Amino acid sequence: DEPTGEPPADAPILYFGRLSVEKGVQDLLQAMRRLPRIRLQIAGEGPEGERLQRLARDWNLRNVEFVGYVGGAALDRLVAASRFTVLPSRAYETLGKTILESYALARPVIATDLGSRRELIQEGETGVLYAPGDVTQLAAAISFLCERPALAAKMGAAGRAYVRQHHSPESHYRAVSALYEQL
């Protein structure tokens, strides 16, 4: 299935991943307090799950839905049905697998400006980067992309092209073959 460009105007944004302190999901919840008309789905489990759900209830975040662990084809459907994905992680990570998964389904990414995310996200082309822990900047980035669905679709298409060019099985084969030839 080829992902479509623009999702419906009422489509949610999505966080998917582990629910632990370093993933910055609390920052995302704080940003959502400023964005009551934008829906957020949170897919994942982890040691912070119950605390984050309690925070969402305490802050009366009716625009936030915790959907639990989702994997495989069901996760692909969730990503494809979102406007874009958000990675508020405060941790340095070596490879942004969730970024590549989002791009593969033509969805742009808003993420913290840390580690490999700087290499995977082309600012303004495939997504938006913001300073880790800056909830104001995160809320502004979410609002910016939600108000520009055509731009979000264009960024998603650029992300999909990036994955096809740099992270397809064929590109990995070429890279490994070239390395063998060098050696």
C-alpha cells in the first residue's frame, strides 16, 4: 500500500515508542496542554506509562489518547493515519528507527535536535527540529505543521524518498558491496 499524502484534517498526531523518562513524553503532554484542538495518540508501554496517563488525567487532556503497545501492521496503520509523528526524546540515540518508520509511511517528524536526529531530519524538508525540553518550541512546531497540511504532506513525501534512497535493502546492499570492494 502506498501511503496517501494529506491525512484527514481531524487526524491525530502520534508518538510511538517506549514510555520512559528519557523519551520526553511528559514534555509532549505539556505541549498538548497548549493545543486543546489537536489530538495526540500515544502508542507504547514502559515504566512511565501509568504516571503519564495520570498526568494526562490530572491536566484534563481530553485531546490525548493512550493506545498501549501497537506493533507490526497495526502500527503501520496508526502511523499512516496520523498527520505526523513526534519524537520528544531527551536522549542521544544512534539510529532513529521511528523516524525511518515514519518516513517510510510518508509522515514527517517533529523531533528534538539531538544525536542522529540531526542527520535524519532535514529541517523544513522532512520535518522540524526543536531544542530538547523546550515545550514552547515543541508546541509551536506542532501548531505550525498542523496549520500547514500541504507542507506536512510534502515533507512526508520527501521523507519517503529519503528512506527509499538511503535505507532500502538495495542501498544497503550497494554500500556493503562497495565496502567489500574497498577492503
